[in-house]
Amino acid sequence: MIRVLHTADWHLGQRLANQERTEEHRAFLHWLCQTICDQKIDLLLIAGDVFDTGFPSNTALKLYYDFLRQVKGTCCRDLVIIGGNHDSVSTLNAPAELLRHFNVHVVGGAPANAQDQVIVLTDDAGQPQAVVCAVPFLRDKDVRLSVPGETGEQREARLKQGICDHYNQFVPLVKEFKQQGIPVLATGHLFAAGGSASDSEKEIHVGNLGQICGDQFPPEFDYVALGHLHRPQVVHQLPHIRYSGSPIPLSFSEITDKKQLVILDFEAGKLTNIHEVAIPCWRKLVRFKGTIDQVLPKVIAYDNADLPFLAWAEVQLQYEHNLHDHTAKLHEAFRLQQHVQLLIHRPQRTIDSQSLDQQLPPDQDLADLKPKDVFLKKCEEALQTDSYQSLLSTFDELLELMPQLQEEPLAPFPTQEKVLEQ
């Protein structure tokens, strides 16, 4: 028997409204180590977005390496870690050769050889126990070649087919293990069709063109551990293909989510049990909405004494006039409240004369919009209808290039002597 734990989307180093989440992540990682011991986990799968940015802070890196050191002192024999769209391939891969000696297998980005993604996990006698096809976030350059002049439909079809082809290339590589009754698992960091996203997830392909259906994963995979969507969910009603979700709520759109991780039991090469384990909450995110007379009693009555950290609040304050007075009352109420801190204040004027910010849906402000949405609104405002399609196409290409530009170092600025020489 082998027991596997699936988690994802830690986003170490994330800040919410400029507030650090370090203590919450530290509490989660400590709990995770204890859970690994209590549940007698043999294999830990981390399905991408270990960090929130490609250039994590020293604090975030310390959390990560401290956890690896601690977990190697538990019963967990192997770790498999893949890169997500937030992760830097080079940051994750830098210590990969060293970590492999401690049975920590890191695949930050898609290697040229598919065999390098097939990780065979063995027992103390050196016999294969399980195989993991460790597929990280697949960037556009990993799955398709650019074709000048292709239509949007052709581009979508090529991208989807490229992702499917990437997974299908593992079928002959794992055939021998399947014949021996050894379980084969796969990972992924993508948007599967039908998945439910939250505000904190970025589009990882333009328009989410890369989404594929659950039944497009090869049937040879006994379990597919996915990352990217922060709400835990099953894909396409297939229990063996699922997102574990993020361990803490990363935005106020996730305040009702039940955070969890997934534990799998394999016996005689078969997946015999899937067990969802609820993750404790260390800090509540709470949303207050209404007029000042409706919001103030809720703020004053809020009790968070049973949790170790102050709750963080978003207030959507509806008003017609005298916003300054209402805001002063609101801040005074939070100043006297010991259990909750005001993090985001979003005034919503209720009279007809409204700005663009105020015309947005109640749970959004202009900062919540995706870059393409903002660009489209500006085009609609400044240009005639149907006169900006080429600009949108160019903007799409720029969005696709952004992850690559973040990976490449900036060229040094030429010196005065160099300019004169040229």
C-alpha cells in the first residue's frame, strides 16, 4: 500500500492589500508536517504555484526550504514538486539536482525530453512503488508552434491539441509499469474545462484557450493531481481528476470556500480510497456590505476570538452623500474592534451619477479587472466599434510573451563609450 497527499497553490510570499501572509503560511506548513506524520503519508505531490511570484522574497524561500527540511524528518519518503504559472522555472529548478539526493523531485518547467518528467518512486528494496508523470505548467512555447495568420479557432484547437499530445506522449513510457500493476499518477497546472475559478487566479493562456476536458487525459493515469484553481473540485465528474485547491483563501472571493487537501490510498496498483481532509482556518476573511447603518452593527458585533490571527475585512459601503462622514464612522468602529482589521474599503455610490469604478459589479473594483478587460474598455471608450481588432490581437500576443520576458534577464544598458562605437 502507498499513501499519497495532494496539495497545490501555496503562493508563498503572497500579499493581500499589501498585507503579508507569512504567519498563515507558516501555520499551514507546520500543520501539514503534522498531518503527514498522523496520516502516514508516503508521497507528497505539490501541483504548482509554490510561490506567488517568480522572484520570491527571502522570507518565502525560507518557508519553503524549512518545510522541505522538516518533512524529510517524517515518514514521507518522496516529494514531487512541479512549477505553476506563478513560479519561476529557474528558481524552482536551481536546487533540483541537490534535492534529488533527498528524494525531492522538482520539475519547474517542461524539459525537452518527456522521459525526464517520468519519476519512478521505489521502496527500500529498490522496487518500483509508483510512477509520477510530473507535468508542470505548460507555456505556449511548450505545446505549439506559432503559425502566422491563423484564426482564433485554429489557435485554440492547436493549443488544446498540444496539451493533450503532451500528456499522451507518456502512454508508451508507462506501459511497462501498468502491466506490472504499478500505479501511475500525473500532475498538471492548467484550467480544466468546467472548473470554477476565483478572482485570485490569473488567466494562464489568453482567454483560457488551454482548457481541456477531464476525459481528454489518458486513461492510463490512475490519478491526476491538478493545480491552478483555488477552489477544491472534481473535474468532469471524474473523482480521480481533481484540484486540491489553495490551503488559505487568497482573495475575498474565496471566503466561503472549504479549504482542503486530498489523501489517496493505492493497494495492489489500484486507487482504493480518496479522502478529503479539511485544512484549519487561521485567519478569517470577512466581507461587510450595505449602508453605514447596516454595516456598523455587524462590525461592532463581530467576534473572532477563537482564531489566532485578526480577521481581515472588506467593506462594500453603499452611500448617496457624505462619504467622508460615513468613512470616518467606519474607521472609528474598526479602531474600537479588537477582532477584525479593515483591509479594503470599496465605496459604492447608489445614485445615478456614477464613475467607471462605481458602475462595476458590487464585488469588483477597477483593480480587480484583468489586463485585457481594462484594455478593451479603453478601446471602446477611445475608438470606433470594430476598429481595434488588430490592437486586441497585438495585446494578446503581448500577454503570451509576458511569462517569457519575466524569465529572461534584462540586457545591460549600453555605456556611453559603447554608444559612440556604434
